[in-house]
Amino acid sequence: MHRLAWALADGHVVAKRNIIKIVRVPEVLVFVLISPIMFVLLFAYVFGDSIPIPGVDYREFLMAGIFTQTVIFGATFTGAGIAEDMQKGIIDRFRSLPMSRSAVLVGRTASDIVYNLLSIAIMALTGLLVGWRIRGSWLDAVGGFVLLLVFAYAFSWIMAYVGLVVPSVEVINNASFIVIFPLTFIANTFVPLENLPGPLRTFAEWNPVSAVTLAAREAFGNTSEAFPAPDVWSMRHPVAYALLWVGIILAIFVPLSVRRYRRSGS
């Protein structure tokens, strides 16, 4: 119990250091704020009138997908940040301090929640401007946003491990795009699953990104009885399926990342 409290306290200090970096490095703040606006405007006006969704305006269908994609991309800040700290020798300085070994990872992943909160806030405001509306209760909507952040937090532990294994910002940025792009596009993020061909549709139905997107879409009330979810367990119970993946990812990558961090410092 004492170790956990020690790790959380030191992790809070590291998270604070990473958040302060947003103010001191303006280009990071620009990326966090401009990128979500670009995605919302681009997809809303390029695809807004070309993909019909029964009973749902496409811009409302779209927003949950953009939220999901953006917070997953936001999780890559963890891998890139750790890789940058490794290259600059900052991790070595942390190791010389009397602090918990897991604090660097805890603080790094926690600070990404702030990045994603900023992105979600900007995307929500931009979405309202292009016609998106929350049709359900605000309590359900808050639950949808929380699920997005929880999934992104779990995904950031994957990126933390990658950042420790491949301590190069350039490689991580390229590798993350190669993995995240198909993961977020072979899903129900931007098009209905019914529009995908057989094998891709099967993959998309069991893709956790689809579950998170559908859960957020339902929480925002951006669904219709005229457009029911596919008859597979993952899509009938998207919240449970998404949380199942959160548990699996954390159970695997938290100990892997901590072990890798300790090994790299020995």
C-alpha cells in the first residue's frame, strides 16, 4: 500500500511536469487544439452529404468516430514523450532521484488524459458549430466521454511500452500511424459496418475501436431504431466489450512497461 501511494505521489509530480510542458512548448498546444478542429471540419464537410445513415444525420454519426480516433492518436503522446526523454537523458536523471520506478510511466500516461480532455473539448465545440447535437441525457453523454478517456488511457500504456522498446520519436510516430490508421478506419468510426466487405466487416465488428465508438454514439443519442447495431455480441454490448479490452490492455501492458523500464535502467 505504501509503494502504491509513493508511486501515485511521484507520478503526480511527473504528470505536472508534462502538463507544464504544454505551456512552455507552444507547438504542442497548437497541435492539440488545431488537429481536432481540422478533423471535424474535414470529415463533416467532405463526407457530410455523401454517406446516408437511416434516421441519423451523418455529422452526428461522425462525431463519436472522430472523438475515438483523436483520443487514440492522443495516446501516442506517451510513446513519443518517453522516447524523447530517453534520447535527451531525462529518464537517466529521473533514475538518479529517490522516486518510485513506475512514477515516470504513471505520470506520463496520466498527463495524456489532460491532452485528450483539451482535444475533446475543442472537438465538441467544433462539432456543435457544424451541427452535432447531444440527443440523449447529459449524464449519459458524460459517461460516453469518460469511456473515451478510459480507453485512451489504456491505449497509452501500449504506447508507453513501445516508447521504451523503440526509443526513437521518428520511429514511434511512423509506427503508430501504420497501426492506428487501419485500426480506426476498419471500424464504424466513419462509415456503417454494413458498408464494409465480408472479412473487413467481421474484423470491424470485433474491433474494440468499433465498440468504443458505438458506446459513445449511443451515449450521445446519435443512433436510430431505423439503423440498429449488428447482431454480434460485441456490438450488442459495446460498453462491456470496450471495458473488457481496457482490462486486458492494462493487465498486459502495465506490468510489461514497468518491467521494461526497470530493465532498461539496470
